[in-house]
Amino acid sequence: MSSTTIVAAEQIAFDFLMTDLNLSLDDREWFTVLNARSVDDRWYVVEIGVEGFPDKWILQVWDTGVCDPSYTFISPIKGNAENSDLIELPESVATMIAAERSNHP
């Protein structure tokens, strides 16, 4: 039986990713948990992204409350594509997403 709730898993994953990406408190406001689900009562899969954008980070949180440091970035936008869709985001957030896209062709 899981000792971590799905709400706690969402917060653990969110805090882990924001810290790992070294985002300021202002930049963090642009990100949200898009989806979270339990897997076999042993761990959770949490998807985090910027609302309205197709990019997302997928993280695993174990029922012990530990976030797996190996997470995945997924985007349907190819790394060499123009990033004009990011124009409405703060420059720091847009730059970080563009860098993630370029690292994942």
C-alpha cells in the first residue's frame, strides 16, 4: 500500500523538476501538473508542462516519496524547428523549453 498520496506525488515531482531546471519562483508560475496517475500502488507518473503548450516532462515518484532523478522530456516539436510559439512566454522559460527541444530531436 502506498504511503504517498497522488497530491503529494504531484508536489514532490513539481518541486524536483523546478529545482532541477533551476527556475526562479516567477518562472515556476508558468508550469503546472498536467496529469498524474498511480501505477501498481508503488509509484506515480506525473506530467508537468506549460498550459497550452505541447511540451511536457514526465517524472516518476515512488510511494516512499522519492522522485526518480531520471525524467523524460517529450515534445512533438522537433529540435530544429522554429520556436515562434514560445514568444508569449517569459524569455527565460522560452529559452529553457527551446533548449530542451533542441536536446531531444
